[in-house]
Amino acid sequence: MTWTLAARTRRMTSSAIRDLLKLTERPGIISFAGGLPSPKAFPVPEFAAACEKVLREDGQSALQYAATEGLPALREFVAASLPWDADPAQVLITTGSQQGLDLVAKVLIDPGSRILVETPTYLGGLQAFAPMEPTVVAVASDDDGIDADDLAARTGDGADRARFLYVLPNFQNPTGRTMTEARRAALASRAERLGLPLLEDNPYGELWFDAPPPAPLTARNPEGCLYMGSFSKVLAPGLRLGYVVAPPAIHGRLVQAKQAADLHSPSFNQRVVAEVVKDGFLDRHVPTIRALYRSQRDAMLAALGREMAGLDVRWNTPAGGMFLWLRLPEGLTATALLPRAVEKGVAFVPGEAFYAEQPDPRTLRLSFVTASAQQIDIGIAALAAAVRESLDAAPAARLSDRAEIL
């Protein structure tokens, strides 16, 4: 039998993170690699009670096919939770927010279409867009977020005009940075003047440590934005429930794309989540997640400060979310460092995979939410030892290269 693959499969890539998760299953590995929420934050008793109630009171409907758009009660909950006047009719429940990215790609991208992303950006977004064969253009970004002037320079015009900008303003994956209010105002204003739609992805926005982040970009121009959220980070990722809030002009096309993809997201899961959240549960539950993640962030920052002293390693201090971004000293690369780190019992994600253009090979992502404080101490000490050994080996390697040239 000969299988002829579609040309688009050449654009499909394996997730560096998913591949790493296999590696971290080895005994003794402390993993800072996966973007997994802490299982300690999963409200198991509340879900057990909700499952029993849903099956007892409405089991037949919960186990039946349902509307593509999603359970009305859950769509109403999402709309009511947003900081702008959103109509529940604009909410589409998706099978994880990752499906939202896939649906947007199918509806908005033609082969060769220009799309814009941050530098760096979420790897899963790049994976979702790739099969539609876009031209992905990276917009200059720093610790404060997108550079609106560079955005204008890269938007293009005519047939080459960008279809949208994909952006994660809050506690971004992979860097953990948060876009400032000034940058949000400038970006929203510039995008509106350019007629450039924004795809705002906000899975981490509720996971702030000291103060909530500024208002979403979508709140400033709801008709010019697609807004994505998820129940994975505030309840549990195994539910695979997310949502897209879309203007009427595009909502119907997203519904059609979802009908073709999976008919609808699991009815039972939607009813269980609606039962769990209906009485203000998230208002009580999410603060416990924030406290847990803040303590783990603080543990990692303390360990980095202690173990990386004198190594010229740089890192940021995220104000929320799950990730910290680290940059190695000159002469080292994260990809080359990883095998040495794994030998010492610690894993991370090299930063190169998160760049659409011109990757910085010295960067890497650390997740601080699934390891205990003790594991963080051990893991960061092992990472520092790997860095130290690599720095000691680097001069010898450079001398060897120089000798070969001579």
C-alpha cells in the first residue's frame, strides 16, 4: 500500500515540549519542562459531586449529542465573566483553547497569508497555524510587550496585508512577561487604525500574584478582536474545555469549522463544569492556585539567585502564570545544555522552538508550578552545575576549533 500525504503535512511539526515530556518520564528527572498545571490545584471533590449530580438529574442529556456552539449555561457564564459587554451568542465552547487556534487558522489563513506573532510566541500557536501554510512574521517585542511601531512596519498592505496578530498579553507562554497598560493602549489603537484583527489568547490571566493585569485588548475594541480563554488552568486540563469569543462577522464561520472538526465539545464535561462554577466557586478556588504558584515562583527565584551567582545567567520575575524565562551566558546554547542537564536529573525547554524567526539559542523556559520547593532547590542546583560545567568546557572547545583552523 502506498500512502500519498497531503502537502500540508510537510508543515506539521512535533511539539518540542511533548517530546520532552516523554524524556521526563524517566525515573529521577525533575522536570521544569512541561506547561502542566499543578495537580494539587485540581478540585477533585467538587468534580466528584458535580459528576454525580449531573448524571442523577440530567444524565440522558449529558450523554447525548449537543449544539456545536456549546451549553447555553456555560456560554452565559463565560460572557458574564468578561470585563466588557459580551453577548453569550458570541461565545463558542471549544475542545481546549488549542482547538480555538486550529479553528481560527482554518477560517482566516490561506496558503501564503501573512500572520503576525510576538517574539517569542507560544509554540502551540505556531503548530496550529503551520498546516494552513501561512507566512509567519515576528514582531519586535520586549519585556513590556509588542512594539506598536514595528507592528505597523510589518502589517503589509494589499494582498500581502496581515490577516491577524496573535498575542498573549498576560503572563505569556513562554516568557512569563505581561504587556503593560501603555503598550496595550498603543497596540489596540494602532491595530484599529491599521484595520488589523487581533487574536488575543488569555489562558493565564487569572493567575496573577500581586495585582490583576491590565484590561484585555479585546475590551478596547471587541469588534476587532477574537478572544480565547480556557478552563484548563483554573480547573483542570483533562476536561479539554476552552472558548472563543468572536464578533458576529466571524462567529458563524468558526461554528461551521467546529462542526466539521468534532460536532461539539463533550456534553458531559460542559455540564459538569457549569455545575462546578455556577455558585461563584472560581472566586474561592483561584486564589488558592495563585498562592500556590506564587510560593513556587518565589522558591525558584530564590534558588536561581543562590545557585546561579557568578555565572552571568539572566532571568525575569513573572508577576503571574506558570513560566520563567532564562538566558544563558555568551558561548552556551540551551539545546546543547539540555543533555548535560538531563544527565544531572533536570529538564527544561530550549527557547528556540518558540521563535517564528531568528531564534535566540541562549534562551530557555522553566515552569515552576509542578515541582515542590525541595525539588526546585535540587533541580536548579543541578541546572547550575550543568551551566558551570558547560562554561568550563567552552574555552577548551573554542581552543580546539581555533587549532583546527590554524
